[in-house]
Amino acid sequence: MYTYEKPGPMEGACGMKECRGYEKYKSIFDSVPLNIRKMIAGLSPGELECIEEFRLKAGAPFIIYGSGDSAYITGDGRISSNKARAYIISAEDTAKALQLMCDCSIYSIEDELRNGYITIRGGHRVGVVGKVVTEGGRVKTIKDISGLNIRISRQVIGCSSALLPSLIRGTGSVYNTLIISPPQCGKTTLLRDIIRQLSDGIPSLGFKGVKVGVVDERSELAGCYRGIPQNRIGIRTDVLDACPKAQGMMMLIRSMSPKVIATDELGRPEDLAAIEEAISAGVNIITTVHGWDLEDVLRKQVIGKLMRNGIFERVIVLSRRKGPGTVEEVMDASKGKKISGFGGA
């Protein structure tokens, strides 16, 4: 069984081999008001390692999520399971945080707000809720913002290493690969590390590295901040940030000559034609889809058709059974059988 190294419980030991201090959280500290910053800074590096989300919702307790659990932050910067001790987020807190996140220019993030999130320095993604303004039946922006969900971006360098021998042909090319995963089971983290290693090269496998094109429609893979990837995605990787997948794949094929194109969360009908065109152009595809297992995915209109047409040669199924990134199985889809060494009790 292969799993990512994962944090321990919300309260108590972190479970990581080492705690790297506060440096990587600086961009989060800089994106919240001073009073919230002091509360977060009151947590130990080990406690911070366990947190996946900070929830700032006006009129509600300061809530954190991680390791499949939730807890509260107190006014003196402690983690508590007692709601009565939680700090209550004010409307001023959320307003100040938003101003800090956009450098006091709300207009600079309007395009992202249409999609319900913004990306801050460090590649952390912030979900946004409030009054939705529509125009012509489409979302124009979000105003009167009342809630912010800071999702901590973490890279697990090397988490795909055990899988890569199954994804690379003897000729040095890459199998068309589909990663199936329920929400919050590590599919984006896994895909990001696959991209990095394919791009940089894998000396242990004699793989020299290839040009990888990434269509990062939701700004999660590269975590671009002002166009610059905040995550390690490889030296031969080109990124189209916040670009629709189908359009982006065609743009990359025409301009960047990728050997591999990677996208996250495939599913629209227009994606099907783009994938088929990319395959026809000799480009290999690595992508993800929400689902519980292969049977679930086969029922989906777009991915199901691609599977039945034999587009995907490798299928990876993830779960949280032993923590985020648990690999339940790796399948050779062309032969309809599991690849040994993955899955099991």
C-alpha cells in the first residue's frame, strides 16, 4: 500500500518527520489582519502542519480543518474543541483580509472572483462567498464578501515516485493516465508531483524529462501568483493559468509543442474533443476526475466515453482510507487488469 506521509490528529503530535518552522506560512500571515495573524502565529509549527483550511466567516467562530477533523482557534492563539472558547470573526476581519489579499485593489482580482476564489502569494487558494452579481445570466463578480476559506497549498515532493515506473513506457514516452479520486483525497497533489518529475526528468528510471503543458483552469496545480508558479512543477513545464481546459489544450499544442498535457478535473463535453485532438497530435494526457472508482467514472458522460474509446491506458484510484493519497489500485486499462504492488487491505 502506498500513501502520502500525512499529518497526525488536529490536537497533539503532528506526525511529520520534521517541522520546517513558520517560513512557508509567511504569505498567509501577510494576508490576514494583525489580530488574526497573532492567533495563527501562536500555533506551533507542528499544529500548522496539520491544518488544511482556515475559515474566516463574519459572525462565526474561527474554524480550522485538517486530518479529517475540525477545531476552533481561540483569541489567544490556541486550538480548542470548545466552541465557547473560539474567537468570533468580525465583518471587519474579513474586509481587512480581503484588502490585504488583493493589495488594496479589488479590481485586480475581479476575474478570479467570478470563479469564487483568489490565489495569494505562495500558491494558497482562498475561496470567497458573499453577494453574487450576475449580468446576462453569468456571474460578474462577488461583493459584500462575508466568508473566506484559506486552503493551504502543500507540495508532497516525491509522492508520485512509487507510481512513475507504471506510467512510463520502455520507449521513454508516457501513458495516457487518468487519476480517479473523491474530493480531498490528494489527486491534485499527486498530479502536481507527476508533472514535476516528468518535466525535470527521473534519473533512476533513465527518463530525461519532457516538455509538459499545464492547463491550470482553477489555479491549483501551479498556484500561479501574478503569472508566476508558486509550486514546483518542473523546469520544462509551461502553464496556462485560469484558462478553460479545452481552449488551453489547443493553445498549448499550437504554440508550445508539449509531449504531455496535464489538466485537473476533466468533465465538460468540450473537453472530450480537445483530448481526442491532442491524442491525434501525438500528445500524451494526464488528468484527473472526481469519482469513487472506475465503475463510477464509466457512468460519467465525458470520461466514460473516453474510457470506452480506449484513450486512457493507466488508471489510478485514490481514497483517504489510510490518509489522503491512499492508492487503492493502479490499472492497465488496455488489458483491463490491475498492476501488482498497489491496493489491498
